[in-house]
Amino acid sequence: MSLHIRQSKQWEEYFKKIRWKGVRIKNSSVLFFFKTPFGSFGKCQRPNLLGKKDLKEIDRVCKKERALFLKIELARDQNPKIFEEFGYVDSKFPLAPPSTLIIDLTKTKDALWGDLSKSGRYGARRANREGAESVFHRNPTNEQMETYYELQKSRSQKKKFYIAPLNDLLSRRDIFKENSFLGFVYDSEGSLAGGKFFLGYEDQALFLNGGMNEVGEKSRAGFDLMWESILYFKKLGFKSFDLEGVYDARYPKFTTKWIGFSRFKEKFGGEVVRFSPPKVKYFNFLFRFLSRCLSL
């Protein structure tokens, strides 16, 4: 089984740019530490399956890095029970999407089309009749990234949600290079309607974020872009397409705002994957005490 994209060397390089130190253990999983004058904050997202030997090694690494706590967001098939023996408890605040949709790109085009909901197929057909056209750029240029960022920025201001700065997008593009992808969709008059940014790693494609303007909101262009994205990554040879997060009733505070786009994503099929709750271990007494109040 290949490493999750959040365990890749590229992801590690990105976190290094934003001042997180990566430490790899023997099973190839990477732990990230953010140093402060008081100690380090630690996290590990979707590591390889961890056993008791790995957790002992992780303890040693955390002590060396003066970790105040370490939060581990488990792999899909990880047995969560072994963490109790090592002092971990469930965390109520995930850092990565606790549930997602993963599309199996090894299926035929007809099978993938059949996985779309009735409204999903209608939306894609309607977008096609309306003249929507999707275009993809591999390792996009600065100008293309800036166009996409302005699309995101306009959407975030209208809907009042946070987006990362342009430099963050450019850093990911620079690190992933040929495995960074930008998709734009245009209406029949050639006006930009929406866009999506993706990353790839080994046989995985990841939908990182997207944006839609008023042109896109008044049409079915978004359906065309999502369906064509599925076909695009299949053609490139990727085996899975992670839609990166859907609403999870276990974490309403974290995912309630995702309900709208989750319903949209669900129209395109895929398997719903719900990860076990994150595990956290406190190496500092004060943080252990504060966790009871703050649900860290």
C-alpha cells in the first residue's frame, strides 16, 4: 500500500516551508513538529499502519522533540485499540477531513457514469448542452494560479470563509510540479465560471479546493468540471480520486459548513470513507489538564 499523500516527501517539504519539522520513523511515516519556546506541537496525518514498536519509537521521537502533545489522524484500516495502551485518548477536534469520498478510477467510464446520481447525470448533461467546456493545466503558470486565486477570493468574500493566501497555492504548485493541476470551466461565451486545484501523488489524485463565480452559480458548469476531472485523472493513470472531505455528523462544529458542497460531491459517486477519531497523547501535564476544558 502506498503512502497517503499527507505522508509524502512533497507534503513534508511544504510543511517545512511553513516552519514544521518532519521526522520519519522506521515504517516511513512522518511526524510533524512546530517548535515554540515552551515545547513542540506534534501531529501525524494518515500514517502507515502503526504497531506497538512504532508507537514506542514515536514516544522516543516526541520526547526528543520536547512535544507538548501529539495528535495522530489514523489510516483507513488502522486498529485504534492499540493506542489506549500507550496513553492516547480520542480527540474531538480533527485537523484533516474526518470523512471523505474516494472514487475508484480503475472502473470503466461507463461504470463511473453509472455511479453518478440521477441529478448528477442530469447536471453533467445539462452543462454539456449549455456549452460548458473544462480545460486542465498541469503544473499551471503563475498567471493561471493568480486567475484561480481571484476566483477563490471573490467566492470567499461573498460566502465569508477563509482561504489560504496565494503564496500557499504557489508553494504547493512549486513543490508538486507536474503533479499539480488546475481545472477551469467556461460557459458557452468563453467566460470563466469556476475552477478547481488538485494534487497528485503516486496513484492518488486529491481535490484540494475550488471556487465558483456568479457565472458558474447561474449554470451547471460545476457539474461539467467535476465529471471531466474524473475522466482527466483516469486518463492520466491515477487509480483513486479523493474528493477531500464531506460532512460528518460526528463533528458538527468542524463540518457543518461543508453540508452544501458535500451534497454536490455525493452526486458523483465514490465510496464514503469515515476515519476513526483522531488520537492524542499529552506529554505535558498542563496540556493534559487544559485538554479537558478545550477538547484539544
